[in-house]
Amino acid sequence: MAEENNMQGMEESVQSKEEVNRLVKVRKDKLAELQAAGKDPFQLTKYHMTHHSMEIKNNFDEFNGKTVSIAGRLMQKRVMGKASFCNVQDLQGNIQSYVARDNIGEEAYADFKKYDVGDLVGIKGEVFLTKTGEISVHASEVILLAKSLNVLPEKYHGLTNTDLRYRQRYVDLIMNQEVKSTFIKRSKIISSIRKYLDAQGFMEVETPLLVPNAGGAAARPFETHFNALDEDVKLRISLELYLKRLIVGGLERVYEIGRVFRNEGIDTRHNPEFTLMELYQAYTDYNGMMDLTENLYRFVATEVLGTTKITYNNIEMDLGKPFERITMVDAVKKYSGVDFNDIHTLEEARAAAKEHGVQFEERHKKGDILNLFFEEFVEEHLVQPTFVMDHPVEISPLTKKKPSNPDYVERFEFFMNGWEMANAYSELNDPIDQRERFKAQEELLAQGDEEANTTDEDFMNALEHGMPPTGGIGFGIDRMVMLLTDSPAIRDVLLFPTMKTLGGKDQ
């Protein structure tokens, strides 16, 4: 008994690799003993669990004195002679169990004393309240469901090597309940988006991930080779061009939630594969997309958080108030003092950029320089929900021009916390204009812009069949989840973020 309790204590204060290896060997030896005795836990195929921990704890009056069966991971064990206490963690939380030799039998109790923290167990018994006021399950049966052969860390979220949390997310989920809560909320956020859009008459669809032409966004694609057809293909960077094909085909409201892939850097807001949601609605424009965005964000926040006020990094943002709407030109004037309405030539734009320390390239035109001013002076100030409208045509190759000013397009970007959260257009449906825009993009590609689009002939063929006036929008789901869960980095809301391989193998 003393040796077993001492072993338990050592597991809770593991410091060296040698100690871990020794404890792993002890666990494997225990498994071998169980198997030799005909008690191999891995031979079990199922367990009848009737309730979860928080369901019982939140409804004690209903469950008091009733028999339940719980299942989960053994997180604590205190052996005290003929009776013990343990703590079992399941999907919802954790609950204590009182395990006594006289109730489960001498042989079963002897087995229980050899169980390790991390083992998966099933416990059947009556719900009761201990003398110290702890809601517990008085065990009448304890079954080992799976043997844990690795040793859990004591305080996993306190490790200085945070990369290990992302590489071994399964351990992170076991040890950190806040992490589990984040991903449960992520699932609810996506479900709420679907619930809202379905109620608005949108149809969810699926489009190809492997494409011959990765268009619809300014990004470098990943490329691979399809052996069966002996063709080079790309992973999609956007959902746009295939969804628009469906609008041409008469599916008036469509959306897709899926992974897209961009061969670019990794930081707190960027991962090379991420979740994008795009939707397209016939017979509306970017004003309709603004209304949809406001209503969607309010609905999701209310469904998941129960409020339209969210706090991120100690900053409160109110989704209940009307979202600000401002043109890009007015936003640049507001925060930099430069009015692009007074700038008429490329030379004047370059002179303003030099005067204000804005770096530009030789290929950049007036509209590109306006966008550079916006990125330099404006974005960080857009904390509260804000629509930035009417972008220059040079940076919007798939967007309908403003009839009143063809140098600009009917486009908006939605910002919160200084981040771009969504991008929307009155979609360009003029095939002649679209071909000219693609031609201009290919010229940029020839000049070294690796993120420029190329002409998608099948998409052009679709447009030439006629696409109705359409509003479209793309939402960054991961950033939305970051804001609604107060998560500091995109890797905190991706179950398995992209990581550099260690020594040829993830460790």
C-alpha cells in the first residue's frame, strides 16, 4: 500500500525523462498482469454510461439516491485502507466517487488500488452528498475500460514549451478544461451559423478542394501532381468561383463551410489551412451582405454566449449596436489626414506615400497605394464592428464597379478588434469586364505578383451564360471563434494547427 501511494505521488511530480520511462514500464507491467489474469481492458467493446458528471451535479435533487453509471478518465485517486476516493473526468467536467472494498468486493478493490491516473474507468453507483458537501457517486461497481500507458503531466497548461500543447492536443484537452470549452464553443458557433443561414433559405453545398485553377483570392496556392490524370493541380485558396457557378445554375442562395489552403506564413492570425465560410445570394448587393453580416453575428453571439456584448483581451465590443459604415477613402482621411478624393494621378499618390512613409512598389497603382495607406493608418483603429466600403478597383478583380465612380467597387471588409473578419462584394457578373480584370491580374503575375489571379476559362464560360446580380461574402471562421472565445492565437482555436515537423516525425 505504501509503495503504491508513493508511486502515485511520484506520478504527480514527474520531472525527469528517466522517471517517466520507469513509470511507463510499471504501467505496462500492470497491463501484462491484467492480461495474464484474463482481465485485459482492451477486450471490452462497450460500456453503458447513463449520465455525465455535470448533468448529475447540476440536478442533484433529481439524482440523489439514484443509481447512475459514469465513465471517464481517472484524474485523482486517494487510497485510504478499505475505502478510497477518486475523481473521474468526462466530456462535461468531473465528479468524485467513493470506492469501498465492502461495496465492490475484495478482488475488484485490489484491482482498483492498482489503477493509475489517466486510466479510463466506468463506475456504477448511487449519487449522494458527502459530509463535506461534495456530490459523489458511491460505487457498487468499478470497471477498467482502457489502460493509460503514458504519464499525464501535473499542470499541462503551465508548460513553458507551448508548442507541445498544439502538437499533443489530446493531452491539452485532458488537462485543460478551458481548451475543451473553447472547442465545444467552436462547434456551437459553426452550428449556429448553419442554423441562421438555413432559416434564411440558404442551401449548404460542397465544392472541390483540388482544382486546376486556384482563384477567388489573392494568395499563393499549394501545388501537387495528380498521377492518375498526369496533371498538376492546386489546393483551393477560396470557395468563390465554384459557388458562383451554382448561382449561374439557378441555386439562388448557397453557402459552404470548409477548409482552404494558402501557402503563406504562420502567425497569431494566420494558418496555412483554415476554415472559410462563403455565401452567395442572387438578386442582392453588398448592402444586403452588410445587413446579413450584422444579423448573423448577433444571432451567433446570442446563441453561443447569451449576449451581444463580447470581451476580447479586456476590450468590450458591442454587436448589439448598429455597425459603423465608412468608405475606405473617408477612413484613410480620418486616420491619416490624406484625402484621396484630392489625389487624381499616380504621381500624386506616390508623392503622398513618400511624404507619409508608406512603402510601395513600382507596379503599384493609385488604388494599391490607397490600400497601403489603409493598412498603415486605419486597420488598428477599427475595434468596434465596422464596415469599410468602396475599395479601389485595382485590388478587387471580382467586384462590380460603382456606377457613380468606376475607380471604386461595391465591396466592403468587416473589421473588429483591428482584424479583417469578412470580405464582401456586389459580385461582378459582366463577363467582358471580368475577362479584362483577369487579363490585368495576369499582367501582375508576369511582373512578379505571386498572389495574382489567372483566367479561369470554365468560370468565364459560366458567366457568359448569365449570372444574376449577386451579393457574396467570405467569413474567416477561425477569427470569429477567436473573438467569441477570447483566444489569443489562431492555433488556440484549431484542434490540430500546422506545426513544423521535428526530426522527420512529430513528437
